[in-house]
Amino acid sequence: MHPELKRLLKQEWYTQGFAGRPAFLTSACSIDVMHQGLGFSYSTIFLSFKEDYCEFNYPAKGLKEHAEIILQNLKENPNYLKEKRNQYNQEVAAFENDYKIVETKIEKLSENELFDVLHRLGNAIETGVGTAHMIEGISIRLEHEIRHFLMGKVKGKQLNEAFSTLTAPTAQSYLNYKEELLWNIKNALKEKQKELALKFIERFYWITTNFTGNTILTIPEVLKEANRIKKFQKPDFDAFAQQKKILFEQYGFSEREKKWIEWAEFLTEWQDERKEKMYKAVFSLAQVLQEVSKRYKIDLKILHYLLPFEITPTALQNKTAQKTAKKRFHGALFSKSLGKTLIFDGPEFTEFEKAIHQQHEDVEKITGTGASLGLATGPVKICTNIKSLEKVQEGDVLVASMTRPEYVSAMKKACAIVTDEGGVTCHAAIVGRELGIPCVIGTKNASKVLKDNWIVQVKANHGEVVVLEKTEQEK
């Protein structure tokens, strides 16, 4: 085995899993941009891809070290997070002109202009995460601090209820705003619906984007999606804020501990903003890759399995790019560190995959964090990519490594959500609260231990998932 792969096996990793392809996600390992913007970064991030599913791995040690650095910076400068968010927004804004070029004149670009924009959009994805990579480490640390403090005050069900209340968002997420606009379209006068749908597209043209590509949103699709909404109720954020104040007094929060909550709220909003900016960059890159595919008559999937800097006229014309991509279809690993990217596929990838995915114990109960309270029982559906979401039916328990915006339609059908990863700012926690269904996050291994159609009970108030019946999987 290659020395780099041996090194990766020896480390502890924080893994996020979701549908994705290398062209869009490998650029998001923006260690160089992160180091330039913050003065610190991860030593390594590695991604493994197989059958359009990606596992994105952060070094656990790095997450802890970054949290310490950020807390020290906040001690010296209470505005540190706000300043870094402003810096991030300035960095991302530099690519707005590229998005406009893609939107207005992509078909008119010369070959050189087209590939220049393609490579800049790879940089846009790097920057779209970049400085904001700091969110992961400090969010995990704040979640730990808040829970540890509460454990000294309250036990059992009340602990999870208090934790859920204190970490609830106090500002509207873009997903909730999207639902609100669709609800307004559904309830508008018929002659006004198309006008509102057009405004919706102007605001959310990128909303169908995921890390395997995108589709162009049309007025009929918006109207169809609006008609699917059965109900909408905007969360009462003022009430959430008031409930937090009550808990502050009830449990005697110090000013420092109140700051933990304030920072967690700020990071939740910033992470939501980061997702939107990231998807805009991915949308534009996907459009450019479609144009390259059309001009060079190359299968779009081949371009999706290359990195932006690998896609050049020369590489496409002499077929080396096509050969490289096809080797990666069945599995590839990308290890990124400062100034360096190592890529492994074929037998090396297969050997590493077997080594890192050990057989999991046959457990009867899985524990995590209750992010949205409640109790629900139903059959498990393991979701690893977009296609797997089709098997989720009303009343199922959706289980995933982590969820993303493209999972929302399936999440609405589910009676509960369970994820391997995630903290107070994660997508599953936010959407679970907005939908009002039980959600248990941070189980570490639910998607690997549980199987399709097993019957489980999700006890979110206790942060537990209990296996009730191990039914056979459907063939």
C-alpha cells in the first residue's frame, strides 16, 4: 500500500457522506485558500468517491486544534467571527462576474475564454468554502461545551429538550424561505402565479444544484413544486429567542456561556450562507462543463470525474482526460494537503477501501444527539445518493451519513431523520426542526449498521435509535 494511504489509515477522521463527483467536491478541499485566509488549515483532507457517492474526511485532530485557535482569537477579539465572515464574503464576491458570464453569454465564449472561466469557477468553489472551513471545528466544540454545561444542570429527557431549544436557529434558513415563496405561489391568484414563479427562479435559479450536476429550473417545474406543498408555517423565531432567555435564567448561564449560544447561532447563519454561495459556484461550473461536453462531444460524466485544472483542450483532444476519468468511475481517492493533491484509483483504492471500512458490530441500539425532539417508529431507508432517495416512502426513517438540500423532498415524507455526522448547524438538524419531526444526529455509524426495511424507533428526546425488528431487505 502507498505510504500516503497507510498514513491516512492511522488517523482519526470526521466523515461527511453525500452524493457527489470529483469536479465539484475536490475543489471544496480548499486547504490553501483556508490557510491564506486564516493563517491555519487542515494538514490533510481526503475524499473517496464510488458510484457517485463521496465521503469527505476531515482530520479529527485538526478540528479540535482549530476550535482552540478560534476560541483564543475570540477571547482576544470578540468580533473575530464577524470579521472573518465579512472577509469571506469579500473573497466570494470576486467571482460574481464569472457567474454573470455563464448566465448571459456562455455559448458565445471562445475556446480560451471558456476554459479560463472553467478554471476560475474551480477557484470559486475553493473560495466558497475556503475561510468558512473554520465553521466545522468551532461548531463541534461549541456543541460539546453547551451539552457539557447542561449535563451539570439537568438530566435525561429534559437535557435533550433544553439542548434542542438552545441550539434552534433564530433566523430563517434559505430552505425555509424557499418553502415560503413556493407556498405563496400556490396560494396566489392564477394570473399572478407565473410572475411569482419567475421571481422565484431569479432568486433560486441554483436550487436544483447538487454535487453531481444540475438542471435548469423552469416555470412549469416551479409551479409543480409549489402545488406539492401541503402546508407551510414560518417558524416563530421571536418565540425561540424568548425560550432561550428563559433557559438562560433557569439554568444560570454566565455571560461566557451565553456567548457560546450567540456564536452557535451566528455559525448556523454563516453555514447557511456558505451553502448558498457554494451551490451558486457549483451551478455555474456545471453549466460550463455542459458547454464543454457539447462542443467536444464528450460524455458529461467523464468531465465530472476530472478536476477543473485537468480539463484542457489538449487533454480532451488527445483522449488522456477520458482515460483518466473512466479509471475513477468505480472508485477514486483524492488526498489534499497544502500545495499538493494525490490521487489513487484502481487496486490502490480497492485495498484502501477494504481497510478503512471494517465490519461493524451487530448492535441493537445506536446513540447520538437529539436535534429535533419527538418519537417515531418506521422502516429504515438508507440514502447515499440522489437515486436512493426515490425509495423513501411516507412514514419511513431516513438514514444517511448526512443530508443536503437535495434530500428535502424525501425528508418531508420521512417520519424521522437519523445521520452519522452533524452538529448544531447541520442541515438535518435545521430541516428536522422546521418539519417538526424527530431527528438524531452524530450517531457515527447508523448508515453503516442499519439496513433497509429494519424497523426502528427513533427516540430523539433521548438521542437514541432502537432496533425493533430486523426484517429482510427487499430484493
